[in-house]
Amino acid sequence: GQQVQQSPASLVLQEGENAELQCNFSSTATQLQWFYQSPGGSLVSLLSNPSGTKHTGRLTSTTVTKERRSSLHISSSQTTDSGTYLCAIDRNNYAQGLTFGLGTRVSVFP
Amino acid sequence: GGIITQTPKFLIGQEGQKLTLKCQQNFNHDTMYWYRQDSGKGLRLIYYSITENDLQKGDLSEGYDASREKKSSFSLTVTSAQKNEMAVFLCASSIEADQDTQYFGPGTRLLVL
């Protein structure tokens, strides 16, 4: 089945710094979503971006489908950005649901 | 907008017990999912359902049953809880199964003594 690798595993930032999170996957994805998981555990969808570049607020995602990779750029980080960022792709072409990476844990300090 | 609610928030069970987790959504979404999250592992799909009374196995269905009684609700049963098991069960929904954003509930935290 699909595999998703995220890097780095963890990241420490000072408030105001930018960050780049990487997601690599094992075969072509028709779905790709970035999620934020708060320290309390709830999961929120940030962006759905199977190809190209998308922006929302201070977040930019760029997915290069042929190279099986996606990135999430956080600009001007804030302490409230602290948490885990998860990348997920479709399980495969004929099954539903998502396959998730282990995530990047981001800690932003003032 | 809409919301997904999961009950209970915390579930403590005994080894061998049958435990049921419930999920409700008011998005009017067709597809619902159950995922399991273990420390150090990515979320894994247990079951999903594309419409009322439909059930499809995910990657981790052994040891679980599911039920889609109506469009808005999706239940998951742990058929025999394993000793020292500790995980978070997350319910999600989407309009359709393909190429669509999934929305997640707050989770049910399971601990088996």
C-alpha cells in the first residue's frame, strides 16, 4: 500500500521564523491533505493540495505529483502554530480513506 | 458548517470486553470513516462507509465491527479489548469518498486495563 514519509520529525522555531515541512509518498496520489493536530489531539484540515501550489493565510503548500512530494511552508510562525502537522494521501486508486505520515511536531517559542 | 461528535471522550475497559464507540455528523456527508491512532504510528483506517448500511474494511479491520445505522451516524465496536491497549479512535466524514476533504471528530481515548 501507500507509504508516507514526513520530515523533519520535529522542529523548534522562534516566533517569527519560517518553516518548511516535507512529505514524500511512495506512488502517485490523487488526494493529498495537510492536517494540523493540536496538543489536545483534535485534527483540522489545513489544505487539500494534490498538485500545484495553494495558499491559506500564512500557509503555502506545493505538491509536485510526478516527484511524489509535497511541502508545507509556514511563514512568520506564531506560538499558536505549535502542534503536529500531518500529511495524508489516498490509500490507493481503488480504495477510500487516507494513509497518514507520522507527522512533524512543531514547537514555536516566544 | 457542521460538526462531528464522538462519544464517549474517554473509555476505560477490561480485557476481553466488547466496547462500542459512537460518531455523529451533521454535515450531511455521505462517507464516514473510523481511524485508529497509536503513539509512534500514523493514523490507520479501520472501516469506512460510503452510504447508510454500507460497510467497507480498511487496513486494520480485524478485531472490529462497524455499523452505519443512518447517514448521520457510524458506530465502531471493539469486539474483544486487548490488555494494556491504549489508542485514540478518530471518526471522520467527507461529502464523497474520492478527492474530498475529510473532517475529523475530537476522538475517543481508549485504555484497557
